[in-house]
Amino acid sequence: MIKSPLFNEIQNYLIRAKQEDQIFIYVPYIKTNILEKLLDGIENKTTIITTWHMNDLVRGSSELELYGFCKSQGISLYISKNIHLKVYSVNLDTAIVASGNISKNGLMPNGNFEAGILSGKFSNQDRLYLEKIKNDAEFVTPEVFEKYLKRYNECKETAYPENKFEDIVNVPKSEDNFLISALPMTKNVDDLIKGYDKMNSRLKPSENQIITDCIYHDLSNYKIELGLSKEEFIKKLKIEFFAHPFTQKIDEFIDPEAYFGSIKEWIQDNCTNIPTPGRRELTENVQVLYEWFVKLGDGKYAIDRPNHSQRLYKVEEIEDEVSNSKKNILEYEDEVLLILNEPGYTIDQIREKYKKLPTKYSLHDEPSDPDEQVNEFREEWHYKNEIDVEIENRFSLTEEQVGERNSRGRLYKKIVNVIMSLHEEKLIKFWYYKKHLIRGSSSDGVWMLTEKGRQEIQNRGIVNKKRNNKFTKSNF
């Protein structure tokens, strides 16, 4: 048994953690100055679950200053209404379970008579119990802190010894559903299935600590209890994963496809983490999402790699779109070819037009092919926004058919497909075009018809169509 003072015993236990280990502290009452001493010299990733009852904050047994310290140290702070346990754990594998809070009386010399024990290896049920407490707690964001601070200041003004203050009612926040920690973490769904089976046999889910941590996280995140058969587990995993708000929003974004980089961008824009993670930090999260969508989607999702970038797509919708495109895309190709065969602009004229567009585009001073420099002043160049607007007008497309007026829009994507097809057939040439190993390709969105393209117009028999059409060139 560990006896008072507990401070040195707990600190020595935490210091012995390996560099890759995580520290978890479940303590209801925390004095910031004592916590700072306890964690001195400890650089491990740390998570703290505590309470902020309003009476305790007013009396000083809990402190809002804790948030500022945690934020400065990169510590994840959660608030739980119901914890009374005191657990100081490394990796949620072992812990010192004690009676002392993180306070002068709880841990330091000349304080209370306290005691604790160093646990053996946690059982699967033990760890899931603590994971559930964390998962049910409220993550403290700047907005949550301000809410508590405002209530604290109101209560402090009327504080008397006999006063009792009502706690803030914690309504489950939708923002918590969009933390990065709300995404799945186990890279291989098969590892999760095998790990769950081992846990039902009271074994460790994996010999790999990282995989083990991810499995515990996912079981807690998707609220899956032990004791289910393999079939029941997989069924519940599918239901809970696709019912999660974060998954549902990502599924809406895959309409009917999304490329790896665009999913990273969407997660970065929509997650509620502060600070917002960089896109490189999200690479592994998106890799896991690809795995889960395909493995748990019952054939509804698939992955391919056009233009060197992984694409996640909905199988039926893509097949329908491809089927429809056999009727529609060729018509779009004809119109795009006709537009490109009409009088165009010089590069300088397009540069001026780019300045007037709602979204600012830039145009390279020099072409990717130096031989094109001689064509800079020919009024034969056309640009993406011009093509989009012309197609929209000529086909009287509805807002639904056009979609968003950016790279996610339905019309935008279709015109990109047409342009890339024409480019592959050498029917058009870009002012600037580069292929990237990771990001696919990039261009300024400016093209010119080639001689082969003009010949293709004749081969398709649409020259007369151009001469006889009644469309007039729009002012872009």
C-alpha cells in the first residue's frame, strides 16, 4: 500500500513512463500549482478528466486556471459531472488508484492521511470503463471555458458560505462529434475484429500497443460492449460507424466521389479541434476512413487511383453517372470544342478577366511549354469560368445541375473531365500544365484548340452546327 504523502510515489510512477506512453489522470479536485509540480519533467501526451462543480469553483477546491495551464502544455482537458475516483494511469494499462486529490492536502507532506495502491495490469473491462468515462466527458474548448467563466463570475458576486450554486447543465455538444478523436483510429478493420474476439477471451487485443490503443478507442467511441458474437459485433460496428454524425457528413461530401486531398481539406475545415490540425497530420485519419468505408460499406464504396490520387467513390452513383455520361458528356464535348473554336482572348486579356472573378486566380507569366510563348498574343485562348458559364447558358442548366460553383460542383467536375479527355487526345493544349506525383495535376485553367482539335470538329460533323448555331458569345 502507498501511504501519505502520495506526491513522490505518484510522480515517480508517471516519470517511469516510456516516451511513447500516454498519461491519463482522473481526479475530481485539482489545484493547478500542485499539478504543475506533479508533471514537472514529464513530457508525455497527457489527458486529464476532472470536475468543475460551481460550488467547488467558488470555494476554490477546483480552479478555472487549470484550463490555461493545460492549454499551454498541450494537455487535453475533459469535464465530467460524476467522477469521484482518483486514478493516475500510464496508458490505461496500470495505475495508482488513490484517495488523494491533486491538492496540498491530498498529495503533499503535512496533508491528509491518504492511501493508494499500484494496480496490476488492467483487464479489458477496466480499460473500457475508464475509456467510457472519458468518452462521456465534455472536452474543454475555448467556448466551453468561457461558458464556465461567465457562470463563475455570476456566482462569485453573490457568494456566501451558505449559498449553493447550481451547476451548468451540460447539453451534449454537436461540436464534440467533430473532433478528430471522434474519427475511427484502427487502420485495419480486420485487426479490430480479431482484437475484439481476443478481448472476449480476456486477452489483450493486440501485441502492438498502438493497435491496442486504437481498438480501445474505437470500441468506446462507437459504444460497443464486450460479449457480442463476431456477427453481432460487425453488425453493430457498421450501424454505429455509419450513424455517427462525423461519418454522415463525410458521406454527404462523397457525392458521388471525393479525392484524398479534398477529404483532408474538408476534415480540416469542419473539425472542431483548436488549434486546427494541419493537413499532413490528417493523412493517417483519411487512410483509416478509406479502409472503414470500403470494409464496412457492403460494396457501396470503392477506391481507385485516377491521376495518381486515391479516389473514394459510391459505386452505384458512379456507375449511373458513367452510364449517363455516354449520352451527355459527348454532347458537352461537342459544345466545348465549339467554344474553343470561336474567337478567344490573349493571355493578357485573360489575366485581366481573372482579376474580376469572385475567386481570385493567378496566371503563370510563362507557359509550361516554352514553345507556346509565341502564341501568347493570339486571340485563341479560352478559360475555365468562360466554358462553365457558356455550357450553363447553352443548356439552360438549373442550379441543381450546376451545383457549387467551385471544384466540388457537378458541372465543374464534368467540364474538368471533358477538358482532361480532350487534352489526353491532344485536341487542346494548356497555357500551363504540370503533373504532380502526389496531387495529380494542376493548371491555370487556360486552353487553346490544336490543329488536331479543329480536325476533330470536322470529323465529328459539327462544323456546320457551329456555323448555324444561334448562340452569341457571352460577356464574361
